[in-house]
Amino acid sequence: MNVVEGNGRKVALGVMGLMLGYTLSRLGFTDFGEVHRMFTLQDQRLLFAFMGAVPISMIAFRLLRSARPVPLRRFHKGILAGGALFGLGWALTGACPGVVFAQLGEGKAYALVTLAGVVVGSAAYVRVHAKYLRFDRGTCG
Amino acid sequence: MSDPFRPWWLGALALAGTSLSYLLVLGRPLGVSGALGVVLDGDALRAGSRPQLDQAAMEREILAATREAFGDDALLQLSSSTAAATTPSTSPAGRSLSWIESAVFLAAIVAGGLVATGTRGAFAVQAALPASVTSLFGAGGWAALFVGGVLVGAGTQLAGGCTSGHGLVGCARLQPASLAATMTFLGTAIATSLVMQQVLR
């Protein structure tokens, strides 16, 4: 399959985003109660969905690997610290970044508050990092 | 809850399918926090697009400059040592997302939520905190959402990825960095939630 260019990319991104938002919403990742039940180990349905996706992708990526070699992601200092902060925030909000956007589409106006926080946190962090920290987070494009 | 959620294995297929087709069509791994990073990047907005790193051109230039400065022998040494380098890829990754493309992606996720609820008559503007939040935080739920959001934003930018980038794609590719990131954020979320459950109820 060829890598598309130009407006085809925007269309493709639109379709992918739609699929992601639809799936997150339909599965229940956008429901605080459901996510909380997953994190308190009461209901594994969401966890199975997420964990089930990983091996499926793994098999598919392996089959494709010869066609598209993959650069190794750097295991940098921010990985564990960032992961911890993110996990803390996810427990408090029930939302990871994609979920916040899906929630807005569902009409959950209260997610605007979550979004405000995510925007503030992301923007503030990127500025702090650029000024003071300067290690490669692996997000160079 | 009267609305039956789709079974988990179908969701697993949908998530895997999305990340796979994203990689095939766009030539780079799916990542929501990455797209958000681009949208919030003032430089990207002003430039109209993110600076594009043409890896292949850069490598050609470096090799040419090396040959010029050190002669062909240096290139022979270089090629044998870079074989073991951590980047087995010499083909350029798909071009990074421009500002518009990132915005389109995020807006489409919103649309996905709209379609998922609208088609089932489940769309509803909810301005009040849901009971699941207030039962834990009361009116403090607003602060929890905002502060939690700040942590999610800062944390995902620091880690260089979120549930999609590290969790879905990075783990599927068995990247040690992503496996560590995913275990850390899932573990922290679980631990925090268990504490919340004990302390707040």
C-alpha cells in the first residue's frame, strides 16, 4: 500500500480519527465509571479490549516489518516520569488524550475542563522542556 | 446501564485495525498526544506546517561532507559501524503531520464520538459532572478534571506518547521504551484509583 500525499493525507487522518473516536466511545473508554472500574480491577472488559489490540497489532506489524523498517524509540529520562504523571492524571480524569476529544463529540461538555487542563499541561510542559530540559523525547515529528 | 457496549474483542480488532491502517496509509505510527503537540506548537501554526526532516537527504549530505573532509576510507569505516546502530531504518519515516493535518485528526476523533452517540440516540449535552465523578470527588470533581488534565497533558508530552502512541503502537512493536511507559502509566493509574476508592468513598 502506498503512502498517500497531499489532501489524501487529510482524508486518511479524518477517517482514522473517526474510527478512533468511534471505537473509544462505543467501547466505553469515555465513561468515567467504566474506566474507574477498570483501574480498580473490578471490570476487565476495557483492559481486554486494549490488551487484545496489542498482540493483534504485533502480528500485523511483524508481517509488515520487512516492508517498513522501524527506528527504535529512545528510552529517555522522561519515559517513566511522564508515564507516572500521565497515569495519575488518567485516574483522576478517567481520560487519556484521545478520550477527551471523543467525550467532547459525545456532548460531554464537562470534558472541556479536562481539555483545558490537558492543553495547559501540554503547552506548559513543552515550553519548560524547550527552555530547561533539552533531552530528546522522541517526538521530533 | 441499558446501552450494551460492544464486546471487547471487537473493540480490540477495531483499535488494532485503526493503528495498522494509520501506519500503512500515513507511513508513521498513530499518536494522539503527538498530534496535540503539533497543534499547540506556535511555530507549526505560524509556519503552516512542521519543519519536515528529510532523513534521506540529510544522510546524503552528511555522507558527501564526510567524503569531502576525510576521503573514501572514512566512509568504509562508517558503513561497517553504523550497521549496528540503533536505527535499522534507512528509509525515511512518513512525513510528520502538519498543523492542519493534526487538527483534522483531533477534530475527527471528536466527530467519532459524535457519530458513536448520535447514531444510537445517545448524544446528550452533559454540562454537569457525572455521578461516577461526584460520588468520588463531590464538587471537587471540577478540580480533579482540570488538575488531572494538566497531569495528562504534561505527562504525555514528557513521555513522548500516550495510550495510542506508546500503548497501542509502541507495545505492539515491542519497543522497550513503550513497554516501560505503558506499564508505568497503567500501573500508576491502577494504584491511584485503588487509593481513590479507599480514601474517597
